[in-house]
Amino acid sequence: MSIPTGRILVVDDEPQIHRFLTPALTASGYESVRAERGDEALRLAASRAPDAILLDLGLPDMDGHEVLAKLREFTDVPIIILSARDRETEKIAALDAGADDYIEKPFGLGELLARIRTALRHRLKQDNADKPLTVGSLTIDPVSHRVTLNEEVLPLTRREHALLLLLARNRGRVLTHRQILTAIWGHAHTEDVAYLRVYIGQLRRKLGETFASLIVTEPGIGYRLQDGEG
């Protein structure tokens, strides 16, 4: 039996979800920890120190948003929401409250495992915040504010560089309009979505046709920089 490479806390009150995910996570090299209630999830998150948490919003004892808020009071591990609730407002509220990603039920196992890997990679990269980031042949230097594409320097403004760097540091993770606007422009501009769209458009033009598709629009929610070239 292989040694687990990470511990995943699965919080869901549906037995079939656990029957489906437990062997799949084990086969992928993770230790799966099961919780069916919000209070149980909080206790296990504190005592078992998971590397990531899969959290359903529809729990029998408390709403998943409340569980998310309580989790964020004591842990910064990646939290991926699994939910049948497909309203944009639900997704935005969860992401703004500290969730790292959101996947609607029913979901494909391959996509879920990819999101878990991305979330875990993102956490590890936080220790190397000042090192250049590479996405294919695109390199972003956070210290010199220099961006090169195929070894040619792109003429980005400092604001465009900050936006691209934020997306790259969260590569594979959806960021809401509010999260991006707050991080780059401050709290006074959290509603300036049209302003953000202009900057995203400018970035895509400067990246060119091949790399423009790296910046994926999550309709009504925000943006995600995907792995690999477009």
C-alpha cells in the first residue's frame, strides 16, 4: 500500500459521495477523512490537520457558508466547495468568504482531482512569493515587474503587471471580481467590474492570440488563469 501524500477532509451528508470519493482519493494517493455534519467537520479539521477540505454547502446541522466561515477562523488550507446549488450568488459568496474553488454537483472525478492538485500546488507556492512565475513560455517577475513572452519583454503597465501576477499566483483558481478589484484597486473599487473588464481585455491583447485564452472568464463570477498554453 502506498503512503498517502496528503489528507483530504470530505464534508458531505450524502453516503454515496463518500462511497464514490473515498476509494478514488485513496487510489490517487490521499488519505480520506469523512465528516457528515458541520460540527464534525470543524472538530476533524482541528484535530486531523487536513491538507485540503472538500465542503458541501447543504449540511443537516448548519449551512455550509457558516462552516466555511468558522473554518477560516483557524485554518488556511485549501477549501473546495462541492454543491448542487448552481446560483452565481452562492458561488461568489463562498469564494469571497475564503473558499479556493467551487465545483457543481454532479462533477467528474478527473476535474475534481485536478482542482485538488491545483489548490495544493498554490498553497506550496506561497513560500516562494518573490520568485519568478512561469506559465508555458510566459515569465512574470514580481520583483522587477518584468514580463517576458518567448523571451521578449511585454510592455505592461504596473497595474496590468499586478493583475497578471495576481492571476498567475492563483493559477487554476477562480478569483471573483470583488477579490481582484480589492487586491489591485482597493476596497473603494469593489463594484467597478466594467473597469476590470477593460484591463482584462488589454492584457489579452498584449498576450496575443495564443496566450489570451489562458485568462478564462467565469461568467458573472470572475476570472481564472489556467495552466498551460492556450
